Amino acid sequence: MAKNYASRNIRGKLRVCNYLLKDAELRQYVPRTVSFSRSNLQMMTDAYSSIYVKPDVGSLGIGVCKVKRKGKGYELKAVDGKRQWSARYDSFSGLYQKLSAMKGKLIIQQGIKLDCVNGRPYDIRAMVQRRPGGSWVCTGFMVKAGAAQKIVTNYYQGGTIYTLGKLHRKLGLSGDEASRRERALSSASLRIARALSRRRSGMNEMGIDFARDSSGSLWVLEVNSNHPQFHPLKNIDSEAYQKMKRYASYYGRKTAK
């Protein structure tokens, strides 16, 4: 959807990663991310048991690929529209040939072994917003748990939406641990918003996708500053939804989609 309100964006996942890597406090959250090339694909598949190949500019999980080493070959899973397909390649050359045929600029990202809820990997969207010229506020969270067998968690791809509180209850966290995790997410999201808005003036909203790995470490998977959606919250967390709508109105945004 074309943006017709006052909030500028940073275009390109690799550019965002590189900005975050230049911040000493934030680089700990950034998975290794490089541009797509034959040499970089070889380097990343040698270094990690799984990697993701993604459009540098894209949304809704479309075009995302996951590569896993399988013995001496590779397993590729890819999202095409709402369909996911898989293939096996016995040689690196075959894998590279398939990926290099994809349209548009691509990036390669270290695969993170995501924490799971009910056996499904999840990530957490933190929405950060501000009045033009004002201070950043974390206005709420949206948990996306992936559909069965899907390599992405997006709602558009069949993912299930939870509140953060529901996620923490499903994980069996104590009240203290749940509060600690929420504070960590809020703190990291605000630091990211401040860092990126120093790089690009006129930014008033960001949807920051965080993930926890199986050991509990926090990672940033993506920062969406081009019309981040929050409409799925309308029926499950009306308080956060209304707060996001109110802040969106300050910079002229009228819809949650």
C-alpha cells in the first residue's frame, strides 16, 4: 500500500543492518547479514547450518528462502505468494543457480534457531511511534507464531497472532520473568528507533521484529519503517490497537493496514 502520511522510511534490510552494526550497544542483536553473491552464499552456507535468503526490499514473507545443509547437499524451502515449496540440491552450483534466478536484490542472513510456542517458532513485533519531533514510545507488541511447517511467521502466511501476555503465559513464565522480558523488548526497541531516526530524519513509526533463540538471546530479524501493519491486534488487544491508532493520527496515518 502506498504511504500517504508523514513518516519517512529506510529502504533496504541490509542498510538497516549496517546502521545497527555501527552502534556498539545494538550490534549484539543483529544476525550476520550480507549481500547475495556466489562467494557470500558459499561463505554463509559453510559458516551456518541454516541461512535465509530474502529480498532486500519486501514484505509479507513473500520471496523468503531457507537453506539447510543436508549431508553433502542442501535443502531449499521458499515462499512464493502464499505457497511454500521445497527442493533438494546435491551441489552448491545447483543451489546457487536456483537462487540467483530470483528477481530483485537479495540478502543472506544467518539462520536463528527460534524459540517455539506450542511447537511453532514465533517472533515479536514491537511497534514504536512518536509525534513528529517528539520522543519515541513503544506503543505495544504483537506476537506472530508461524503456521505448521512454514519457514516464516507472517500473519499473511497463516501465522497466529498472540498478545505478549498470552505468549508469556503459554511459555509458563513467572510474572517477574515476563516483566523482565517485556522491559528488555521495550528498551531495545526504543534504542533502535533512536539510532535509526538519527540516520534518517522524519521517521515517526517502526515495526521492529524481534526473535528469541532457543537459549533466550534476543535478535532483530527486521525493522519495517514502510507502513508497518498492526490491524491484527484490533480484536485481541484493543487497548494497544487504539494507542497505535492514536499515535498514527499524529503523523496523518488513517489505517492500521
